[in-house]
Amino acid sequence: MNQHVPVLLKESVDLLVVNKSGIFFDGTAGFGGHSQEILSRLDKKGKLVANDKDFDAFSFCKNHFKDDKRFSVYNTSFSNIDTISKVEFIENFDGIFVDLGVSSYQLDNVESGFTFREDAPLDLRMNKSEGIPASKVLNQFSQEEIADIIYNFGEEKKSRFIAKKIVEAREIKSFESTLQLKEIIEKIVPPNFLNKSLSRIFQALRIYVNNELDELKIFLDKSIDLLKDNGRIVVLTYHSLEDRIVKEKFKYESLKCVCPPG
């Protein structure tokens, strides 16, 4: 496995860890980049509870950090942070961290099915045992439902036309692979806009099948309740939909008064 280089590693952990003996939560452990840096900042009394929905990432971290008694890891959604805290007998966290989106490992690993650069099963689920694969969405949902997913979660302006072509294509052959979807988009979108459109469409399907935005909202609500006074939440976002949710939540929670104006 190629070593994944975490985004904003030092900057995010500098903001997060202000108490070396504190209790911290990493909701997207991935392959341990941020977790490793957090642990390096903690003393013997510190603790890090990590989590990842992706089973490969969970398994890697469980083995990689098996000798560090300050570390524990779970394989579920970060929206279950409250359940995890109860299992760990943790009342509050000093710091909570999540790095949203897809890791480079998932994009580079063809078997994960997150990339349109290689042919792979059209799945896009972080946890293959939950929810429905993207292929089922394209094969069974109505044209309007597919268009709404592509527009609402991918902000793709040609969503209606793309959905129409997808429905026409599935009448000939059911969608099974990433390459099938890519070939449809190649016929619709000019070459200079192709990669952006493909990224938006795959992003939209991934967000939908993983219920990412709703889980993010649940996670933020629970995290604020579980945060100690003067604790910190650090969230890395990569597109406007996530960014908007996080900023609006933080803005609301920072208000001195949430009463109606006047």
C-alpha cells in the first residue's frame, strides 16, 4: 500500500491538541496519518478514540496501533460518536477531528470502486454491507430522482439531460461498472469539461449512497454536546456542500443568543 500523505496534517493537529493529557476523537481514521500525529502530541495519560466506516482502514489502524494502549478504533459511521463514547465510558472529549471525503487510497485502489479512471464495480459505498450500491440507483431510480441526486449533491448543471441519457442506456444494458457510466458521460460532455463533470457525478452518487450530508449534520450535533468546555472541533471539508453545513452549524453555535430578532 502506498503511504497516504494526510492533508493539513500539522495545521489541523496544532489547532486540535491543546491538552496533552486530553481525550480525543478521530472520526475518519483512514490509514492513521492524523491519528499518528495526534498520538505523538499526547502524553501517557492522553487517549485517542478513532473510527472509520471503511473496513480496510479500520483493519489497518487496529493492527498498526495495536501496541498503543492509548488508542482504540471502531468500524462504524462517525455519526455514532455518542454510542462510541458510551462504550468507552467517555463523558466528554477535549478535541474532535474529521477529515471528510475520499482518501487517495480509495481513489487509487480499483477494487474500492471510487474512481472513474479504472473500470470497477459501480458501488461507491464506504461500507459495502450498508445501504445500496450506486449501480442500483442508476438501474432502478426514476429519471427525476437520478437528476435530483446529480444536481443536489454534485451541483451538475446538465443533471436533467445526463439523467435522461442514463435511463435510455439502462434500457439496453444495466449499469454494473464505473466504465459504463463514464462512457455515457463522454458522449454528452465536451472533453475540456469531462473530468469536472465526472467528478461531480461520482461525488453526487457517493454522497447519496453513503448518506454523507445527513450523517455530517448528526455528527456535528452530537459532537458539540460531547465537547468539553474550551474543547475544539476541527473539520476538513473539500466541497461547498460540506463546507456550508459546517460553517452554518459553527456560526449558529457561536451565537450568544439564539432568540428571534427583537
